[in-house]
Amino acid sequence: VNSLINVPEDFIKPRSEKLSVGEMSELVVSPYCGAVSLFLDENNFEGKKVIHLEYEVYTSMAETKIKKICRDFRQKLPSVKHITVHHRLGVVPVTEANVIIAVSSPHSAESLEAVMYCINTLKASIPIWKK
């Protein structure tokens, strides 16, 4: 079980299936951490009415870049334990999350900072095409 491992792990997965907050938080929970922070990004497009969005990405390149984002943040703040980033691909209905990020750390400040760093860097550096 991942939650019992003291070694920090990253769980990166672009996927076409619906994202699960429960699954994401279970991946990062650790007896060595007192905080888990979650971020959900739902479909919205510049204030316009959205029925659904469709996401495409070059999967292996995106996974490599997201892993680098996690590594870079760990160098900045090594107390962060587990990080998971799942991005939805394909058609995503308006009521479903397109990105979920979960981070565990000993204290909430670190996990909140990691979540913000991950989503901001992901949006700035990963070529994910949105229709």
C-alpha cells in the first residue's frame, strides 16, 4: 500500500476516464503527513457557456514534463511527501474535473504551496490542447 511508504512518490497520469477525488487522496495519504491538499480544475472557458471541452496531449512528453515539475518542487521544498497529478483527456462534460492535483506533506503550508506551484507550472508549460 502506497500510504505506508515513507519514500516520496509521484503519481502522474493523463487519462480518459472520469477523475476521482477519493482515488487521488488515497494515493497521497501518508502516516508521516498531517495534511493533504487537493485542487480540482473544472471546465470553464473565458466566461462563455460550456457544454463540454475536449483535451488532447502528447502523453509521454506531458508525463515527462509533469514529473519534472514534481522533481523541481521537491528540490525547493523537500518536506512534501506524495504528489499526484491526473489530467483528463478526450471529451470532458462541464460538471467533471479536467485536472486533479493532490499533495501530502507534514504541514498544510507545504502541500498548499505545492498544489499552487503544480497547477500554475502545468498550465504554463504543458502543451494540452483544448477544444
